[in-house]
Amino acid sequence: MLAGKRILLIIGGGIAAYKCCELIRLLRGRGAAVTPVLTAAAAEFVTPLTVSSLAGEAAHGDLFDLTREAEIGHIQLSRAADLVVVAPATADLMAKMAGGLANDLASTLLLATDKRVLLAPAMNVRMWEHPATQRNLARLRADGILFAGPNEGDMACGEFGPGRMAEPAEIVAAIDAALTDGPLKGRHILVTSGPTHEPIDPVRYIANRSSGAQGTALAAALRDLGARVSFVTGPADVAPPPGVTVIRVETAREMLSAVQAALPADAAVFAAAVADWRVANAAGQKMKKDGSGRMPVLDFAENPDILATVSQMTQGRPRLVVGFAAETHEVERHARDKRARKGCDWIVANDVSPATGIMGGSENAVTIIDAEGTECWERMSKSEVARRLAARIASKLGETA
Ligand code: CTP
């Protein structure tokens, strides 16, 4: 799938650098050529000899290597690639990129390139969560930099949390997606997915049965057609797909902010099962039984309607806004009303009454309602629904380009 492609792989100085050996092996196995570049710190973790043996090409490291400079030149090195990949992308490399610094070969290549750049960040959880790194992340995203990971999990430093580098196979999937010349190449599509959790107190919340399966399948299908996907997900059962930008949220209000921050987009698909209500009198401390035998009375406030907010934007509205309608009765009538009320272009309606087994299951039977009419699809797997829907979106965006 990557035959004939050249990846400029910049290896940053972190313990995850050892995973680059596997990454190079996987990339070469898929037919890609890999030009490795090591920062000075990276060479403390993996040797240039190991990396160049695996890549079958000399590893570059020094900006002022006169022989190499005469042969190829650092500008050309960055231009000859189809994609620039930074793995692990350390906090330091991200900061340099966000600030436009160029004081070694890696950062100079990153500033000089005219190709897409994909980062696989890896760092300690506190470094990842530090406001400076988060600021740099936001700036790099705004610059169109692609990201694979980081994942959440046990870290080499003994801590737990986000900051672990994506696995080599996930980075390869993201590289595949970045290099795919599908009909959605160059398009940015926003997808919401999963349930939201609305806190009652610090240990309890109100949730719903959405597993996030349909939204996740859709994000993967859009990615496979070449789209750059921003995936805003509540706490779902299924893991987000590789090769998309994942923004994790918990509440409806957080989801709205994340959606607004991820815009502009060519299309937005709202597959999340957003809680309509939040607890207005959520307690700051765990609610205790008071001995009266009565449950505390919860007061509810209406959550913002994310789909309606985006559908009704007067400026910067995505060209195509797709909502879902989860109904248990009179599916088509309710879905039609919902489309009119919220102002979206399409509604993908499904019957989520328990007998259908759709919510939390692997199949779906949907009806698409748009300005032209109603289209009923037979029952099929959620990934097939996702593929067909992604193709329909691609064709619509193709029409209105
Ligand atoms: N939606 C949203 N924000 C909300 C509620 C819903 O973005 N606060 C979106 C969902 O992602 C979905 C669509 O609106 O795309 C319809 O969601 P659904 O739960 O079926 O409808 P509701 O708006 O909750 O309407 P009702 O409660 O009347 O069924």
C-alpha cells in the first residue's frame, strides 16, 4: 500500500525511540522507503547504526555535515519525502515546531519541508498535560500538522496517563491515511461519537447506552477515503480508530467547545448520543445519605444542542451537516421533524428500541432523510453503514466543490 512512497522519519530523543525500529520494519515491509534522521538526544536511545541498518539507508543527524550537505542538502532531504513523520515527537520537538525554531537538522527539516507532517507524540503525562505543551499542540493542529496518538497507558517512567507513543501499527495506519489519494483527500471532516457523561457528584454521573461503535466506524471510513478527521468522542466502549485526531470529552458542554475548536470543517457528522440534560445542582463533594430514606432531588438544566448550534451557524458552517436520530417509535416522522427543527442537511435515523439490538450491537438499519427525500437501507453491519455513508458524503462534497 505504501509502495513507491518515501517517508522522512525524524526520531526524537525519548525512550519510545526504540519503537522506531519496529516502525521502520513495518514501513519497509509495506514497500515504503525510509530516510531516518536522529536528533542528538535520539542517538542516546538508539544508535544510528541500528536505524540505518533497518532502513537500508544512511541515518542523518548533523546539520553541518559538509559531505552530506554537498551531496543532498537538508532542504532537498525534506522535499524528497512524500510525508514527514516525527516519532517519537518529544515535548521539545513540538515546542520547536510550534515556535518555528531551526537549530538542528531535525527542526530545520521540519521548518523547511513543504510536505505534510505527522507527529507521534511521546512524553511523560505531566509534560503532555502541561499548558505549554497543550498550547503547542493547539498551534500545531491549527498549522495542519497530523497526529497519531498519544495513547493512554502505563509509561516507562512508572506513571499512567496520556503520553505513551502510539503503537507502530497505529502510526502506519495514520501514515496510510495521510498518503491516501481518496475522494476526500484535502477535506476536513468532524465526527462526534459516543455518549456523554453528566456528573451528579464527583463519583456519579448520568450516561446512556451508546457504545460509540457507529461513530468510530464512520470516522475510520472517512479516514479511509482520505479525509482528515477530527473525532470528538465521549467516554465510549470502543477505542477510537488510528489515523484520526482524537479529542476526548466527557460532558455535552465540553463536546460543544471541542466541536467549535475543531471547526472549520467541510462536513460535520454528529453521531454522538448527547445527554439532553445535565444536573444543574451537581455536588462538588460526594453526596451522602442523610438517613431520611429519601433520594436527593436532582435539578436538571438543558444542555446545548451541538447539532443545532453548528447547523444554524451563519458564518463558517460546514457545507454538509449530518445528524443522527435515535428513535424508538415513529422513527421517520420524528427524524423528519428533527431535521427541520435543527436545520441539518441530512438525518440518519435509526430505530434503537431494545428489540432491534442496535444500541450497543454491531448492526444498524438506517433511513437517510435529506432535502430530496427518504432512503431506507437494509440492515447491515455498522462498518458497512459507515462505508456507504462515507461514500455518500464524498459524493455530496464532490458535487458542491
Ligand atoms: N445532538 C446534539 N446535541 C444535543 C442533543 C443531540 O448534537 N444536545 C445531536 C445528536 O448527536 C444527533 C441528533 O442531535 O445527531 C439527534 O439526537 P437525538 O438524541 O436523537 O435527538 P434529541 O435532540 O435528543 O431529540 P429528542 O430528545 O426529542 O429525541
